[in-house]
Amino acid sequence: MGQQNQPYPRGGQQRGGGGRDQRANEPRVQVPAEDTKKIIVDGDVELLVKWAEEIGKQLASRDVNLSTNQIRNVFGAVRQIQLRWDKPDSPTAEQAYRDAMLLRPKMAYFAVREQKGKGGSRGTDGMEILQSNLEPALVLVGENSQPHHDRFQRFVEYFEAIVAYHKKYGGRE
């Protein structure tokens, strides 16, 4: 990946320092809307991997420290929806689409609950980072109030890749 595709929208990256995590002063990872659209609508797998790694890495960093349980709670709900949606002619497919759209307020709730649980500390906003990057993808899944099964599958792949990179970079149990 070239230098022109910096994963952070503002500011420079600070790396090094003998293995110490120096990302605390860096801006949060926020995937540009056009990249989210390329991932979800067009199926750009290279962008999916690039952004999933950046998000997963930040979610596992010490200043964010999102636990595996926290991220798996949401991902588990996504997997349940996927199982129901994969049966296109069944009545559960329409409900699965509705449940997918209702993930948006559910993630917002988890983000607020995390902040309150940590006493409002700004260094612990992992669910907020996850929500701010996944919600635009969910909007594209239900664009124009139309369920897009293929887009949901790409959303699941994207989320799964974030979970994998979170684990790779030491996301805590």
C-alpha cells in the first residue's frame, strides 16, 4: 500500500518507540464514505482488508482496549442475522433484514453503555469507533429501504476481518 493511502484522515502516524503503543494521540480511524461504499457496494476486497486491519489494530490498542467479549457480542448478533437471511424464501429473511437495520441503534446503545461503564473516560471508546465505522456500511446494506443480501454478506466479511485483526493485534479477553 502506497503512502498516498494513509489510513488516518488527519495528522501523522507515530510509530516506533521500542514496541510501545504510541497511537493514543492519533486520531481515531474513520473510513471515508467512498471507501465504505467501495467495500460494501462494489466488493473491493483490498480496501476491506486494509481498513479492517486499521480498525482492528486500533480497537486492540492500549488506549482503546476493546475486549474480545465486547466485540463478539455484536458480531454474534450479526452471525445470527446472517444465518436467518441466508434462507431467501423463508419468512425469517425479511425479519433478518429488519434485525440488520436495528443493529444501528443497538451499536449506539453499546457505545453509550461502554462510556458510562468506564466513567465517561475518553480513552475507552472502542464500541464508538466500531459503531462509527460499521454504521455507514449498514446504511448501504439497506440503501433506499431495499434489502441487499450481497451487501450484507460483504458487511459480514468486513466485520469478521475487523474481529480477526483485533485478535491478531492482541485484543484483550
